[in-house]
Amino acid sequence: MRYLKEPYYRKDIIGPLKRFDDRNTGFSRGVHEENKYQSIFEKSVQNVEKAIPGRTILHHAINASSKTVDSVLRKTVLGREEGLVRNRTFRLKNPDPPSVTRIIKETARWFGADRVGVAELNPAWIYSHWGDHNVMYTNAARPGDPIEIPSAYKWVIVMIHEMEYELIRRSPQPEASTAMGYSRMAWSASLLASFIRELGYHAIPCGNELGLSVPMAIDAGLGESGRMGILITREFGPRVRISKVFTDLPLATDSPVDIGVQKFCEACKRCAKHCPGQAISDGPKAEKPLDQSNLGGIRKWQVNAMNCLNWWVKNATGCSVCIRVCPWNKPDTFLHRGVRVLAEKGIGVRLLTSMDEWVGYGRQVKGPDYSEWQDPTVERLGSEASNR
């Protein structure tokens, strides 16, 4: 792993970076263009009623309950400057950035983050407007409302949260790892923002809200963006969720890193090969955005967001197949750490990916079928019970 003076993507910037509109994400377009989420809900209900293996009410209950913390905190805390503050009397005087940063990172890990980085907040990564999808979950604004982060918020604390390896292996069967990841994101970001406010400073906690999480994580030295368009980390590969906290508390920033992902993804193409929605490009990086769901001004691998979301509709749930098949998706064991050294240096990438597939990594495994339950069928509740 090499530490860099500036992010590796700097050489791929080919024009001015215009702030991205959250209304153009695939998720937001899925709400305001065709309401694809209603289709996903209706199909998932049909699967539960038919007691389809892997899609029963028991599987639904595990996934839904895993997202409880996220569901509550998104509607009350995330994406907001205001928050409960008990200390309105004192403020930490003349904080020493290196010392405070060490404490912030220790506290973030105590609050549940697996890794933490700090970067100077780049205004280019802040969304220009609120999108339908994030508004649907947070109720913090209205679709199309402008987003302006005060200039005093000069730093962003970025946290990554590991998703369980064994659960991701079940994709595209419903698995609770993503839902649990969202709850861990909401929990850690909310608590860390409260901690900073109690020191007498300001903080805005968020998950997917307010800005592009992947470039912020890259700036904070947590990994690189891969062919599939999401963050690839050294320890967990792409098997992570990202949360962030904007703050005016003076902090020491981390350096971006080069872990060899760019050369690896150029040769690998496993995610593109196995993507069930054919949403990932198997070609070189492109300068022209594929559509409005891709950021302009930067050379990158393009992802067709609507193809991805259309597969979600067909699958009646989310999908993590690209994460499952990625050779970087491994447990952080001694053996895999050794192979990772070769991958980072770009040595024998094609051989490594071929061996990875030959050994069987990336193959789907089936989750529990709850066969001990003799009758996983359901009955319809009356309207009064359904609205409780």
C-alpha cells in the first residue's frame, strides 16, 4: 500500500467537477420516474405469500428488523445540523488536531466503526439538491431542495462498516448484511456527531445523504473505487458500507492510498461478467458519462444505474452479486493477506482471478431455509391490524 500526496483519481479529472444532483441517482430516479420501489414491494409480498424458499416471512422479518435502527435515526437525526446537546455551557479550547483526531477515531471505533479516516471536505462531493430517495427515508427536506454545507464544516470523518462475508455469499438471495450495515452506519454516525457536539462544536451525521460517499472515503485514505463503482478497501474489499460526519472541529487529515485496485480491475472484470443486470462495463474507463446518473468531468468505469435497479425489481429485493464475486471480497485471514500483497502490486492478476474462480470463491451459497418450520405460509391481516 502506498500513501499518496493527492488522490489517485486526480489524473482522471478531465474537466470541471459539477456538483452531482441527488435526484439523478438510480435510487431517486426509481422513485420519481416509475416508482420501482412499489414494484419491488409488491413482488416481495407475492413471494412471501407463496412461501418461496429463501423468500418467506421469516426471511422478510430478519431483513426488516435488521434495518430498525437505520429507519428510526434517518427520520430523526441523519442529514441534520440540529441534535440533542446536553452541554451548552463549555467548549473544548484550542484543540490540538492530531490529538483530537486520535480520540475521534478511537471513539468512532468504540461506536461501531471498523475503520475511520479524515479528509478535508471537498465541496465538489456535496450533492447540489436533495433527491427523492433520501427524502423518502429521512423527511429532512423536500425533493429538489438545495443543499449547502456551511463553509465552517471543513472536515469530513468517514467510517466504514464491514458487512458479513458469509451473508454476502447468499446474494442475490435476500441477506440481512446490507440492512444491518445501514443500522450500524446510522448508529455510529449519530453517536459520533453527538460526541462532537458535546465538545462544543458542530457536526452533521449522514449515511448516503448529502454527498458522494465513495470519493470522500478515497480522500480519507480508506480505499479506491473499483470497476463496479463502489469503494474497495484493503481489509474487506467492497464488502463495506460508508457513513460520514461533517464537522467544524479542527482535525488532522489522512493521506489517500494506492492499493492496486485500478490495475487489478482493468484485468479482472469478474463483476461485469457476473452482474445479473448487465449494469457494469467490461470496457476501459470512459470520459463521457453514460447518462445523468454518472458524474461528469472525470474518466471512470461507467455503471448503468437503471439496469441495476431494474434487476432489483426483477429480483424483488436488493443485490450484492458484484460484491460476492469480487476477488477482493475475502475474510481478513493470514492466507488472504499474503495473496493481497501480490494483488496490490499487480503481479499475476489474471492468474489470481482465474485461481480465485477455479477454487470456488464467489459462488453463491444458499441461506437457511428454516425447514424446522413446518408451515412458513402466511395469512392476510385485516386493514385495522395492517395499519397499527
